[in-house]
Amino acid sequence: MTNSKARITALGSYVPERRLTNNDLEQMVDTNDEWIVKRTGIKERRIAHEREFTSDLAYKAVLNLIERYGKSVDDVDLIIVCTLTPDYKTPSVASYLQAKLGIKDTGAFDLNAACAGFTYGLHVANGLITSGLHKKILVIGAETLSKVTDYTDRSTCILFGDGAGAVLVEYDEELPGFIASHLGSEGELGHHLYSTNLSNAMNDADLLNHGYIVQNGREVYKWAVTSVPVGMRSVINNSPFELSDIDWFVPHSANLRMIESICEKSQFPFERTLYSMVNYGNTSSATIPLSLDLGLREGKIKNGDKILLYGFGGGLAYAGLLIHWNI
């Protein structure tokens, strides 16, 4: 159990206007709507335009946060952008975002834990605030996965979309929001989900489709449905609660069938699970904040709810957090 002195105080989101439906994909690769929905639950995804990048999505998500909650970000003392699709190798998206927002005297860095990025970012923010090093941190999960998707590969192009979610994490000793956590990585399985950069080899083996996302879907699925229920239990074991006490489970929205299997194996009610892939696709680090946003807009999440967040994906990395929701 963490001795937290931090909580989430605001949330914002943004997705691009362009929709890429399953019917659109039928015109691009050998697939169809029924096949995609049956295997993934995805109906459409949002796609950034040619000159729209991760920093643009992150910026608009923060603007949405400010508009909805009336928050000021002028005194934010750290910006963490969780992404695997930065605009540049350097400067970081976070530094670029700092300039767009006009925030002075703040730290800024990117964090890449792929689909577990947002939960990693929250874990770091909680630790930095609880330690007393920071008071007010922006954590953003933002991706433009369409720019690293091979639209001739029907096994991956049906999955990915673009989007961003942002939260403000602030010091609060009276009503802390972070209850427990559990995180880790199985790097020996990293070759099952990757996108190359400077190196085109891993573990002395050549990698394929340079610059694009490559995934062994079967192996990633097996890993997720086996490891996530164990990780969920580890988070709960680090808390004073039981799994039955949890109001909402918010896993990474990779695949609806995967989430159904995780719920079955963990014996958590699927009807108390929030996900965002149906209309947004797999947006990697943005799926969890987008799912939270949908849960709020639909009136599901209430103040005082206990929410189990669980990110998992490329790395293969994972991170689970149990939080109290009060914003």
C-alpha cells in the first residue's frame, strides 16, 4: 500500500476528427467488418491528419482539461508525456508541449512504456509528489499510431488509432487518491511486439518491417490473458481491499475479446469494466485515459469509486494502479 499524498484532480481528452471504419478498411486490405468486430470488438478508429502529430493531440487534451475543470496549468512543475510515437527523437513531446502551453519553470520529459505508459506515468507522478519533490504534474498519454502502422498488414492495421488523454495530479495530503501499485517487465518477450528505431535486430535476430509496429498477436494475447489476472491480484494484495470491493476495472483497451478473457480468468464482472477501443481502436498509452473519460461522460464513474487501472503491452511491460476517484 502506498503512503500517497497525491490525487488526480482533472481529466481531459482529444481524438482527431477523421474516422477510419471497418468498412473503410475493407477497401484497403482483405478483411471485413464482421471479422474485425468478432475478433477485436473494434468498429472504427480516429486518424490524425498528415500534419497533425502527437504533440498536437496532447495539447488539445490539456486544453480540454482546462476548459472542463477550470484549472490553471501555469504553475505545473512537471510535464510527463507517455508515448511511443513522439514527433521527434528530440526535443521531447513534453518539452514541445511546455512551449505550446507557455508554462515557465517546469520540468518536462517523455516516458515510453508503450501501452503501459499512462499507468507508469501516474506511478511516477504519485511518487514525485508524495516525496515532496513536486506539487502539480501533468500526465498525458498521447499517440499517433497511424503514422507507424503498415496499412498493407491486415493483422495490425485493423487495430490502431490515434488519441490523447491528460490528467492533472496534485498534492493532497487530506484526500490522497493512490492506494496501491504493481509494475514490471518481461523484456525477454519484447520481440513479440516492437517498432524498430536505430537498431533493426533484437536478441541477435533481424527484425521485420522497419519503422512500423510489428506484433505477434497470438503470443501477446496469450501473455496478456495469463499475466494480467496475476498482476491484478498483486495490486489488490498490496491494498486493504478485495477484488470484489473494486467499482471499475480499466485495462488497456487492446482487444475486447482479450478483456473478456481477462475478466473471466480474474473473476471480475465484465459489466464493471471500462474500455475505449470500440470507437477509438487501440491507442496504446491513450486507451486508459480515454476509457476513464468515456466512463465519466456516461455517468458511470462517481467520486469515491475505487478504480483498478492496468496497462500492459510493448516491452513487454505492465503496471497496475488502484486509485480512489475524487475530482
